[in-house]
Amino acid sequence: MGHIEPGGEIAGPEAEALTPPRRRRARHFWLPRNPPHPVWALWWSLKSLFAIWTAPSEAVGSPGSWSYFGNDFVTGLRRNDSTDKAFALLDAAPDQFDGVVALARLNLTRHEQMFHFVALVYFSIPVTVILGAAELMPDNLIAAFKANQFAFWYMLSILTVVAVVYLVGLWRARQLVSVLELWRIARGREPR
């Protein structure tokens, strides 16, 4: 049993029960840390090859981008540097392929859900409201747009940029799944 120290502090097991638990420090969620499973380390390495911020340069400067004409989009994708690096990572850990494919498909599904949500909230709902207002009070709507042109164009450009970012994220998630499928075909593995 515990006792009270001369300064009034409680000592013993009771003191531990009364002390609040230490708060965990928040970590940046985008930084890789000690992976709970080896597949996470491979996933973090693979997804960094298909980052959103590298998409503009790859869209115009990669072998895959110059093959978006005709009927063969696969050969160009196979020639990309990011695909070669992904193949090297997968060749180093082929036993983790199924786990990475599951994560990539889950990631793609989440990207699709978010893009649909953004398209609905950022475009469908505002357009419906604007068209409804145009039917009910067209003169007031035109006057409001004329009075707030800068704000209107500013909001429209922000909504468009956000939607484009989600679209590019969706494109990169699909590209990662395609590269995983290319690796599976190249290594003669059966689909699951």
C-alpha cells in the first residue's frame, strides 16, 4: 500500500493509478515509420514512385506519355522509369506481391470513392443550385455574378484545381495497379 511523502505526494501503486497516461505524440501520417508488416514498407516504396506531384512531368516527358496514341498503351507504360523501379522493388520481395496488390486495389477503390464524392459535392450540387436559382430569379443571379465576378472565378478555379488533383490521384492509383498487373504477367504468376 502506498503512503504520502513529506511534500504531500502520493507514492506507491496508487500514484501510478492516479497519474494520467502519457499522450502519444502525433506523427505525420505521410511519413513512413516502422512498418507493422513487411508489405507496408514495400507499399510505401511503390506508392512513392507514383506520387501526384510527379504526374505532370510524367504526363509529358515519359515514354508512356508519348504512346497514348493508337491501340497500345501497355508498351509505353512498361518503358517508364517508374515501372522499371517498381519491377526492381517487386523482384526483391516477390512473396509480398499479393499483399501489395490487395493494398493497391483498396487504395484504388478509396480513390474512386473520393473522386465521386468530390465530383458530386464540388460540381453537381453547385450546378444544380445555380440552375435552380437561374430558373427562379435569373435577374438576381446575373446581378450577383456581375457584382462578385472575382469571387466567383476564384471559387470556381479552386474547386477545379481540387477536382483535378483528385482526378490525377485516381489516375496514379490506376497506374500503380496496372504496373502490378504488368509485373504479374511478366513473371508468369497466376491472377488471383
